[in-house]
Amino acid sequence: MAEAKKQNYLVQAWLVLVLAASFGAAMAGVHIALNDGIQANKRKETYDQIPKLIPGAREDLVEEGQFTVDLDGAPVTRTYYKALAPDGQAVIGYMLRAEGMGYVDKIEVLVGVDAKVKNITGVYVLSQIETPGLGSKIASDSFLDQFVNKSSTRAIFAQKTAQKPESNDIQAIASATISSQSVCSIVNRAVREFGDCIDASVRRQTALENIPRMFPGVTDDRVKPISVDRGLVFRILDESGETAAWVAEDQRMGRWDRIDLLVALDAAAENIIKVHVVDQRERWWKKVVKAGYVESFAGKKAEPIVMVKPKMTPGDQQVQAVTKATITSTAICRIVNRAVRRLKRTVADINSGKLEVKEQ
Amino acid sequence: MSNDGPTSGERFLRGLIPENPVYRQLLGMCPTLAVTGGMNTAMTMAGAVAFVLICANVLTSLIRNLLKPHLRILVFTLTIATFVTIADRLLACYMYQMSKELGPYIPLIIVNCVIICRCEVCASKQSVAIAASDAVGQSLGFALALASVASVREILGSGTFFGLRVMPEAWPEWGIMVMPPGAFLTLGLLLGLANWIGAIREKKSGTAA
Amino acid sequence: MEHISELILVAVSAAIINNFVLHYFVGICPFIGVSRRVDMAFGMGCAVTFVITIAGLLSWIFTYYILRPGAPLAVLVIGEGADLSILSYIVYIFVIASSVQLVEMYVRKFFPPLYKSFGVFLPLITTNCAILFACLEIMKYVAVGKGADPWGLDTALVLAIFGGVGFTIAIVIMAGIREELDYCDVPRSLRGAGITLIVAGILSLAFMGFGGVDRSLKEVMSPAKAAAVAVDDDEEYIGAPTTMPAAKPADGDAGAEITMKTQRGAVQ
């Protein structure tokens, strides 16, 4: 009886086994046939956006890269997409993939930034499940278009009222302020992390571009970058190959956005030759230019410079703040001081032999 | 097995309204509530369910003579799971955007009572032709049910139908319709409506006879 | 502490904010069928919670070690690039069927009185969407590509258990309401499923009020790091403000001090 029972079970089980085997084979076949298509779809979702978010970019001229971000001790890898110019070398812009918490659940976005990581060129929402009809409007063009040309070095906030074009904030969707601000936070964090990551190379590139403007006539081979612990210093050579000047670049937040400067000392690192403004977006810049504030640094000694109130007359190592642009003036003064300090330290170290000159 | 009982044509018609899986048998309500926010998603889901139901019914009917009582459910489940996986992959490959919107509800077709019920009740006992027509009828009935709920929710909730604007611009979209409460309320009221119509017809045919 | 707060968030989200029945529409069939009396409803809820826990545990093990792309055991057997995720659904449904059998055997043997109260529901649970849904959620968070951390066993179990708890809460509330509805004059066409769905709609509307609670909980449990003050070793300036004016309030996310970028060590 037991024998028959056992045989009965076997007989019953064979059908299941046959079915399982044939279904397994069918699934393997489906997997092989369709998997490539599915992977291509996922990839297409991201790559399709590159031409839309980075003006002038092409889908086939894209390089994918990874960078690591340190979040409270745990390194996290993120992906970025570099859009190249048709010559294959120059960078048109970058696209970043970021996600964060919205009102309901995760929001995934793609952010396009320009090559210098200064401006946002576009934002696209990959996935969101915000409240239909309210928060879901964050995926609409009218909301996302507000991000184009906003500064990426400054936080973007979602405000309730309509914003003027020069403001770096956007107008939130009515009754969906949390979803709107979430998108801003995600974009802010993404460009900040990415900016920090490729900061060094972008700044070096920018400095190399601006030194010829600072010293007209200087050719590229006379500019020697030297990397030091705290940033980049350049040694400028004159025609005979002797050191003519030392240049450092530095930056700081001004009243409105970041100010980038190049500061040049003479060969002995005793006097400031010139201060050159690489980039600024200050509101009252016209006043600063009119007052000749930046030029007033030239000729001062390479010692800490003090800024005095607009009504007071500046002394030897002093500069006069620009009326109504005090914060901008303060920022510039601090940048110059810090750059001068760094240059003097570097030159002293090189001369005393403490610093190995690692020219690049 | 002899074909006593309804013929394939009759089975097909029965699946549409008299034995509608959602309104009469009260099966398969999870997708009816979940994906009926818009007609697009609803019809894609109906298509997927149709594919799985027809294939599963046909296969089950082909092997009906080999099925043993204890292993029946196991075999049904295995079959349905396989076809659902195939449907899911096909969607991901050819309709990627739609598959993202449907999300976890495609794999949930596996535990959709409609399919298991039809396999159990019909396909395991009838010939292939009858099983197939039964499957087609039930799928169409399911699609009708989904369409009824989805049209109400989409037109009132977003002012569109299949994504095309039908309501005037001034129509304030009833956002609640596209969210869970709207789903429950719509289905509940439509169910009540269906019952009411059914009761009236019964009374009419009762008094007429 | 970070991890505990993440677990709490997952628990609250699964049980209340994104309730399986009232937000994700899974488990509707038993929700409508078994919610006539509170004791039956509670029994069903307990049964579902039991099974969902076991199923969640088993499905996490299978997904983590075998099914996800790059799973350890699969790589061992097949080699690099092994991707058995296509078998996920079949594996899950078998896991669920076995969990139901396991729970039924276990409860019948060791807790006969318990078996009396909810044992009859167990076979029905195999086609309960809620359990498969829990497994699918676990798969979504475990089978992630590189760049994200897959959920650990603890998070997956918390999701499963509290998903079941949420289901129990919903079904017991519904049962309580339906017991009261017995004394009401419900129109004939709406009796049964119709009125249950309408009440479920109102319940779901009420539960929508919990939306956004997880955001606030998150902020309460891991507050944004205090804005670091710019460390400045520059000298004082005559006539100029000694500190930079306060920048706009910090972006809501923890540690997001975008406006004070210049404090970073790299820039000096």
C-alpha cells in the first residue's frame, strides 16, 4: 500500500516538474530576448534628457562618470554625465542625477549645469508621486523652466510670490509649497556636491583662461601652475624665463553670489601688482567699478589691508569701502587678504626650500 | 468531458455583464481601484489581464486531464506567475513609461482572484475552445468594468479622457477623484448603480413572466 | 540612532501613512469579505500579520542572496553578472504558499485555541494581495543597482510586520463601523460591498491627513546640523561690519549650508 502511495506521489509530481522546467526555459528565453531592450529603455530615459537640459549637447557625445560624496562618514557614489563638444574634448555641460524626499515620497530629478558649474541649464523630473493635480505640477514645464539660468553657486528657494528675473529664487506652486521646495533642495544639494567635487579642475581652468586677460601679452608657456596645500598658485615668467609675478585665485561669497578674484604679487612677493575680477554677480557692481575700488588695491604692500568707511580717507594700507556696497567691498577685501597671505607663505616656502616645486 | 452547460458563445456573452468579474463576482477589485486613475493605465492593465487570462486558461485546459486534485492550485499558480512575468517584461521593454506608472500592480495580477477563479471553475473542466471563449468574455467584462471606473475618475479628476482634454478649461479638477478616496467612492457608487439596475431588470422580468 | 529613526519611519509609513489597504489598495477582498464583525476582523488581521512576517523574511533571504542582480550565491554558481530577478515572482508566490502552510501547521499544533479563532482564514490568505505586495516592496528596496544600499533584514521585517499591523488597523476600524451600519437603513443596492467601499473611501480620506507626517518625523529625529559659523582669521576692519550678515535660512536638508560654501577646507 505504501509502495503504491509513493508511486502515486511521483506520478503526480512529474507534471509539476515538467511544467516547472518548461516554464523555466520560457523565462530564460524571455529574459535573453527582452533584457537588452529593458536596459536600453532605462538608459534612454536619462540620455534623452541630455539635449534638452544642456543646450547644444548631443546624446552620442556623452561620458558617464562617478564621484564620491562623503555623507556623515559613509561614502556614496553618484553619477554624472559630461556632455562634450563635437571635437570630443571641450565640455559643454554636465548633467546630474539626484533624488530626495518630496511631500509624499522620493522625487528623482536630472539637473543640467553649464561647463563652469555656475548656472543651471535645466531641470527634469524623472519620477514623482506627489499629490495629483497639486504637487504633481512640479513635473510641468512652467515650473521647471524657472530653474533655467539660476545660479548654481547659491541656494535656490521656493517663494510664495512671483520672483523678478534677477532673483535666484523661484515661485512655488500654489498649495504645493513643500513639493516645490523639495525640488529646490534636491537641486541645490546636487549642484553643491558636484561643484565641490570638480571644483578644483574648474577653478584651475578658469584661472588659466583669465591670466592672459590680467597680463595682456603673456603666453601660455609663461604661466606655470603650482599646486599647494590650500589651492592653486601660478608663477608667471617674463620673456627671459625669470619669475615676473605670482598669482593666486580665491573666492568668497559676496552680498549676492560668489566673487572670484585673481591677485598678483610682484616677483619678490612684496607688493600687490593687480587684482583681477574673474566673476561676480553683485547687485551694485556699477558703483564698485565707478569708485575704482578693485584698482585701489594695486600698489599696496603685501600686508593685511584694512577697509575703512566711505566717509573716511584711507591711509597707506587701507582702502575705502564703496558707498551702499559695503558687504561687497568687505568680501573683496577679505579675498585679497587671504590670497596675499597664501602667496606670501608659498613664496617663502619655495625660497627656503621647504616646498618642492611641483610644476604641472 | 462532455460539454454540458453553456456553449462557448454563451460563455463569452456571460462574461461581459451577467457574470462580470468585478460587478457581479466582486473579484479583482485591487487593480480596479489602483490603476483606474486614467484610461491609459486602465486599458493597459485590462490588456495585461486579458493576455494572462487567455494564456492561462488555454494552457490549463490543454493539461486538464493530467491535473491531480492536490496539485491543482500549485499548477495554476505556477502557470499564472510565468505568464505574468512574461507580460511584465514585455511591458517594460515596449511600453516603458506605462510599466513605470503601473508599478507593482502588474505582478499583483498573479493573485488576482479573477484568473485563479476562471482556471478553477472553467478551464480545468472544459475544452480549449470553451475555455478560450470564457477567458475572452471575462477579460472583456473586466475591461468594461475598469473602463467604467476609469472614465468617471479621469473625466472628473483631470478633465481628460485617454489624456486628451474633454472638459472646458474652467472645470476645476476634482483632485480627490484621482486619489484613493475617489477610487473607493466611485467603485462603491457604481457597484450600487449596477445592483440597482440589476434589481430593476429582475423586477421587470419577474412581473413580465 | 540614525538607523533606529529610519526603522521608525518605515514602520509608521507602512502602518499609517501609506496604509496597505487605504492607500495602496491591496488586500481589498478580505477587507470587504471579513469585516462584518470586530472579532473576525481582528482574527483575520492577526493571521495576515503572521503570514506577512514569515513571507517577508523568506522573500528577503531569497532576494538578497539569490535573486537580485549580483547576488552572492548566484554569482558563486553562475558567475559575474548573474541576474536571476526574472524568477522573482514565481519564487515569491511559492514563498507565500509555503508561509501559509507553515503558519497553519505551526498554529494548529501549538496554539489550538488560536487556530480556532483565525485558522479558517489562513488558506484564503494565499491570494491576498497584501502579502505579495509586501514582498514586492522588499524586492524594490533590496534589488537596487549600485550606488544605493539594499535594505537589511531588519528594515524589511519592520516593513512586513507594520504593513500587517496597518492592515489590521484598517480592517478592525471597518468592522467596527460595519457593526454599527447593521442598525442603519442602507439602500438595498448598496448593501454589502457598495457601502463598504464608500465607508472605505471616507476612511481613506481621513488617513490622507497623515500625509507628510513622515517628513516632519524625519526632521524631528535628525535635525539639520546647526549652521556652521564662518571661521575667520582675518583682522578686524574699521567701519565695516565684523561679521557677514546672516544668510538666508539654511536649506531644510540636514547639513545643507549652501550659502556658506567658503568654509570648506579646500578653500583658504
